[in-house]
Amino acid sequence: MTDTGTGPAQLPPREVEVLVVGGGIAGVAAAIAARRAGARRVLLLERQFLLGGLATTGLISIYLPLCDGRGTQVTFGLAEELLRLGAEKGAEGLYPDAWLNPESDPEERNSQRYQVQLNPWHYALKLEELCLATGVDLLYGAVVAEVSCQNERIHSVLVQFATAERLQIQPCMVVDASGDAIVATLAGEETALYKQRNILAAWYRHFDGTTDHLQPLGAAELPNDEREERGLPPAATAERWTGVGAVEQSDFALKMHRWILKDARGSLTALPQMPQLRMTRRIVGVTIPDEDPEAVYSDSIGVIANWRRPGPGYEIPFGSLHGRRVRNLLVAGRCSAATERFWDQTRVIPACALTGEAAGTAAALCDAVPDLSIERLQEQLRRAGVQLRRPRSLR
Ligand SMILES: Cc1cc2nc3c(=O)[nH]c(=O)nc-3n(C[C@H](O)[C@H](O)[C@H](O)COP(=O)(O)OP(=O)(O)OC[C@H]3O[C@@H](n4cnc5c(N)ncnc54)[C@H](O)[C@@H]3O)c2cc1C
């Protein structure tokens, strides 16, 4: 029983097959995939009280493309299911009619990308509904505070609530979808920070008397080496944040708020509930994929589109979802492994859904990552509709 009258209480410990930390797009995809792949007890922990992470409470509601920009779809599976979930109900813009409307002329797909702008609040509720319908256990207000390891495995995870209650969880497998590789760091897995550090962003929403708009301040950022290649000057804002420390995150939020107040047009209708940090900390994976559209991986878990420009997309290796040190830990979303430059492609929403689906599926199929049969994982992903290779026409 919880005794909230006498101080911090310990909730009854829980054992789960798959523990997913972080309810952003990656965590939602991981939890759903784990259930669908047969795991019975799947627990999804989220420190906020809504799902979707940056895509919803962070107000980053543009679900980038699943296609190559020339009319061919490259990303499938849950990444497509989650895009459609947002497009069918609650789309605000960029509605990909040519892709969703069976009556439309397929030729139109050459000029329209398969992407959508979501309504964040509607989408958060639809994600929650889908998780519940799939049998995922959800726990909100839950902050992972400690991880203890034994024999190169995560043995238990301590969760802290704002109510001062604590919960000890003993997981068989863990998926770190925290965006900041929190579990990986606490478990002693090798990680790396974003060297270039983040520019300030401050996306907010306002009502202009007729419509509710998304206002994306600090909309785009290019990696420094790409700026140099294109002959562009260094990024406009001099100040940058790694985004991994508490004080730094708070400072980022304060500056974000100042910028919004200065820019504010119409009536403000929504503010970001989390700092809009693009890349903070990632794992150093067994494989570290680079921005190479020719790369082919025997352990491919699917293909992501190049969201910046038309192109054949990139295969993503399973080796980018785990490190070498912790046997029962997988990572998904914007904290999975990539080179500094390629991170800009792996961090976006469809890529997070893709890595989430693969990590959750893998977690349901094994007790330790080194024992996982890659063929079995790939077979399960194929059955779920994922295409592991670029379509033939793009090879
Ligand atoms: C300014 C900006 C613009 C962007 N533009 C686009 C765009 O136009 N289109 C696009 O597709 N992508 C864009 N992105 C990237 C994209 O939004 C994110 O990278 C993606 O949504 C990340 O998903 P995720 O699930 O990996 O992580 P997150 O969305 O960060 O989810 C992680 C979740 O984990 C929770 N969490 C963290 N720590 C803990 C803990 N200790 N305990 C419990 N829970 C925890 C968080 O509350 C959060 O809900 C942009 C990002 C930024 C910042």
C-alpha cells in the first residue's frame, strides 16, 4: 500500500519483460512493437503526463517524410502507421493527399512528400489510445533516477515520482528511449555528446483571430561541416547548449521563453513543455552509421528517408541500437548511435519510430542482446510490414 501521509513511500516492486523509458515517438513505437512481437508485460514510463515527447509536448509537430522525394516510399511499418494516425485525425497542414488518397494520381507523389503536420494535442491522445489498446502498461509522472547493474545486465531501475514515492522495477530487457540516453548513461554504457551543441529554438503556437498557428522560431540547423561545404557562414546564434545538465536545460528553457515573449504575435495558445534540444547524448553503438546512401547492412532494420533533399534514403543497422557493455539494453530514437553528421537524419520523427519499432521487437525476442537472432528480428519486422532494404528502383 502507498502511505503518502508519512513521507516517501516505496511502491510494490514490479517485474516486467520489457521496460521502455521515455514516451516520445521512439518509446511509443518500442512499447507497441514489443507487445505485438509477443512480450506480455510491457511497461512504458514517461516523466510527463502525455505521450509524444518533442513531437507533442515539445510542439515539434511536423512528421517528416517517409519517401525519397521522387515518388517512392522508403520507410514502412510503425513509422507509417504512426504518420497515418496523425494524418487521418488532427492533421493541420502538409496533408499528403497524393499518398493517402487511393483515388489520387500516383504521378502526384513525385512532387509531394509523404509527411504531415500534426495537431500535437490530438496526436498525444491518439498515441495513448493506441498504447492502451495494444496492452501497454503506462505510468506517467515517472522519472528514472537510478539504474543498478549486475553481471553486465540492468538488474533494477529506480523510478522517482513528484509525489516522493519510489518504485523499483526489475526488467528482463530495457529500451532507453529517453532522448538523452539517460538509462544508458546510468548503466555505464558508452555514450557521446553532440560536439557542435544546440542552437536556441523556440517553437510556439498562437491564435491570430482566425487560425491557430505553429510558429517555428529557430526552425532549421545545419551541421557545421555541411555549412562549410556549402560556403555558408557559421550559425547565427553564438550561444549553444549540450542540453544534458539540469542547469543548462533550465537556462535553455528560460531563453526559449524570452524569445517567445519577444516574438509573440496574436494570443499565445501553447508553449513547449520541454526544452527544444535537437541532439544531446547518444550511445556509441556497435555500429555507428554515417550519411552514406550506398551503405548496406546485413543487420538492417529498415530505411529512413533523407528529409533534407531527395535521395534514396539510408539503411539503419541494428548495431546502432546497442552498445558493447550492457547485455539487456537497447536504445531507440534520437539517442541511438550515428556519426555527428548523420545524427541530423536519425533524430527526426520517422527515424525515431523506425528505431523504436526495431528496439521494441528485439526486446521481445531475447533476454540478452548478444543472444538475439538477427534473422528472427528481421523476419518479425518484415511480418510487421517493415521493408529492410531500399526499394529495387532506388538501388
Ligand atoms: C527545434 C527542433 C525542431 C525539430 N524539427 C523537426 C521536424 O520538423 N520534424 C521531425 O520529424 N523532427 C524534428 N525534430 C526532431 C524530433 O522532434 C525529435 O528528435 C523526436 O521527436 C525525438 O523523439 P524521441 O522519442 O527519440 O525523443 P523525445 O521526443 O525527446 O522523447 C523522450 C521522452 O522521454 C522522456 N524522458 C526523458 N528522460 C526521462 C526520464 N529520466 N524518465 C522518464 N522519462 C524520461 C521525455 O519526457 C520524453 O517524453 C526537431 C527537434 C527540435 C528540437
